[in-house]
Amino acid sequence: MASGSVADQEGQVMLLGFWFSPFVKRVEWALKFKGIEYDYVEEDLTNKSTLLLTSNPIHKTVPVLIHNGNPIAESLVIIEYIDETWKQNPILPQDPYDRAMARFWANFIEEKVTKPSREALISQGEQQEKKVKELKEAMEVVEGEAKAKLNDKTLFFGGGNGVGYVDIVLGWTCNWMKTIEEVGGFKVLDPENQPQFHKWMANFREVPFIKPTLPPKEKMVEYSRMVRQARLGLVANK
């Protein structure tokens, strides 16, 4: 059983995941931040379990959180469910406006950073160049928000509460983005052009409940290469 310091008092919590998935990591981070005990089940995505297929029949993928026998899918939906169910250590801001802004930035990250990153990894030529351009433009926006919100006293987008919703949603960039760059053969992250964002990444990696969960770089690169080669091979065979 994976565990935080607070015993779960509202029934069994189970997380269906896959070691590489940044979406699963988001949910892990939320659970650990809250100190919730949970059972972790590693899925083989090439041979999906009956539990996964029946728990998430629409998308048939991870993450899936099962609480009291009720399955919840999609990482952002799961994080909000966790925050609403366990009140300690709030993840989203309590102020309605701040809460709305956190959701806005989470959606921006998902649409303008996460999706183009995955598409750049599994494409080449003009299509990849287009996605890399989109990514660079999005990272300029993220850097602007980081400059506006972060400083030597405020290290995270969660503000005075420390790590928050936006940090958890953006956190995958700390390890996964460099892996995607290396395997895809392009460059988006630049400490000179994104100094505040790079400070944020360095601080996020060192958070005690984050650091032990980050997968080894070599293993991530190997898996990403396999994914890229497989997807490019499918395109070539069409």
C-alpha cells in the first residue's frame, strides 16, 4: 500500500496506473499531498486488466481512482474529486476567483503544453515543427505567468499554501519534457528564455513527496523511443 501520513477514513482507495504516465503521477502527487493511504495497481497497457476495462469503459486507460468501489477517470477530474472528498491540505484555492484562475491555467497547460508535447514526440517533419512552434509559444506564456506569480518567497503557483493545483498539473514537465525533447530531437526548454520556469522546476523536483516518485531518466528515454518508433512505424505503413 502506498501511503501518506493520514489514514483513510472513508473507505478503500485504489489507483490504477502505469509507471510512465504523467497523468497517473498527477493523481499520485495529489494523494500524497493530502496524506491519503491508497493501494496502487500497476497496469500492463498492452494487456489491460478486466478491472481497468470495466472501471473506465469509455477511454480504457489510466489513471483510474477507485474509492469505495466507485471509479473516477481523467487526472484533472480525479484531482478535484480528491480535493473535495478530503478537506485537509487544500489543492485548489478556496477563493472562487483564484479557483477559477487555477482551472483556467490547468486547462491552458493541458491544451497548449501537454497535448502538443505528446504530438511532437510521435511526429516528424513539418507536423513536428508546427507542434514545437506551438509549444515554444505556450512556454512563453507560462514563463510570463511564472514571472508574475513566483519569487524568492513564493516558490509555487499554489502561493502561500505551497504546492497547488497548477503545480501538480504542470509538474510532469520536470522530467517528461526533457525526455520528449531528447527522443523527439527538438528543443523547447531554455533556461535563458525561461529562467523563472526553470527555477520553479528545480524547486518542484525537490519537494519531499515529489522527488521519490520521478521515474529514472534512462528508463523514460527507452520507453519514449519505443513509443515514437511504434507510432512513426504505423504512419509509414498506412
